[in-house]
Amino acid sequence: MLVDAVMIDHPAWMPAAEGLLRVVRRRDTVWLLSCRQGSSGCTTDAQPLIGSGERPVLDVLDPSTLTGPDDLVAPLRDAGRVGRWRNPDLWDALATSIVRQVIRAGQARKLYRLFSQTHGQLVDTAYGLLWLFPTAETVLELPEAEFARLGMAFKRRPLQMAAAAYLEHGDKWADLDPLLLRDEVQTVPRIGPWTAGATVADLTNDYALYPFADLAVRTWARRLAPERAWPSSEPEFAAVWRELAGDQLSSWTLLTLAWGVRHANTTGAAAF
């Protein structure tokens, strides 16, 4: 499918000569996702590498349908149609959100990739080697010293508690309504509203469930419309953002974050 841009917020996206690549696990199937930039846009593709099964879902958002103040929506419209793959792996989505807790995106990306390359599943593709995040079983078995060696000491307890909960409840969680899933994962120690919301948004692309008043959204909203008097506190910003977005809250939030990823260019490669 041809789109103008692809959302590459997930740290598994890796730069390659062919564009940007990522491997994802969907049950027993491993898929290669790719984005290749051309003169007319970005060509997306998903190919099964191991096994066969249901294809990962690519949602495409058309910002031409956005309504609202021009200072906010005009830059999003100019960016064109944005595609984002839903994360098909509940464990990866949960673990990624835990890795992202309370640290900057660049540091989270570095830790995620190092942890994956050290203890994750190696996947050989036609374009080179890629890695999946370590399984819940692997995370549970790793000793404390190994987390410390990889700079992940402060992530050990939440990751291992989440891994134990996922192995016990993951099958049930996979069938839950997104709102119920957001509540259910918060029963796990060290998982709060931000982590739960980010996890469910990653799985569903429903960014009305994302913690839309977090630092990332506030930062890029201010960059989109610097002349606007934005509230400084999260609750006040959340109220303003929700009122401005109305029933387009998910699209506004996802497209704003996608715009921010492209303009930050923090992936180590040109952001599509």
C-alpha cells in the first residue's frame, strides 16, 4: 500500500538500505514489515518469514478529514496520509511500554534494541539480521545481574512481574475489549494508567486510549501551534486537547505523534 508516511514510533523499526524494517510476532508467525520511500510516497509491505497466519493490520489515517483550528490541523493535513501497523504481539506491546516508562524516547529505543539483540529471537531476513524482543519466559529467567549489565536494572522488576502475569493471563487478555484490557493490565504491580494506555493504543491504533496529555503530545502540540496558549499541567492540557479534538481524539493524537516522530528524526535514519 502507498501512503505519504508511516508511523515509526516503535523502537523495533530499524534503518536499512531498503528503507525501514521491523519484525513482529503474531502467535506462531513472524512477519517482516517494510517501508520503502519513493518519489510518490512510502510503499508498505508485510511478508511472513516464519509460519503463516493472519496478516498484521495497517491502519491508514487521512488527515484531510480533520476538522478544527487551522493552526493545528493544517500541518497535519500537509503531511498527508499516515499508516501505522497495529502491534500484533500483546507481550511486546506491554514490554515496550514498560521500557518506555519515565525515560526519553531515544534512551528507551536504545535499551529495547540492546535487550532484543542480546536475548531476543534472531530473525534472518533477505535484508540482514533483525531481532524480536525476548519472550516472557526468557525475561523471567534472566538474573538480576544481567539486567544490570545491560543498563536495565530499574526495568527488571516491572518486566518480570509483567512477564509472569502475561504467562498466566495472556490468553484471556488477548480476547478482552480494549477498555477492559487497559483496566486489567493495571492489576499488575508497576503498571499504571500511562503504561496501560500506551500498550492498548499500540495494539489497536485507538489513540483515544493513549495517555494523550503526556509529554510527547504536549511537546508536539506546542510545535504545531507555537502561538497558542497551551496549559502547562497535564490535566488542563488533557481537557483542552479533548475539547479541540472532539470525536476525532484518536486521529488527532496519533497524527500529532506521527508528525512529531518525523520532525524529531530520532530513529537514526530518515523518518518517512
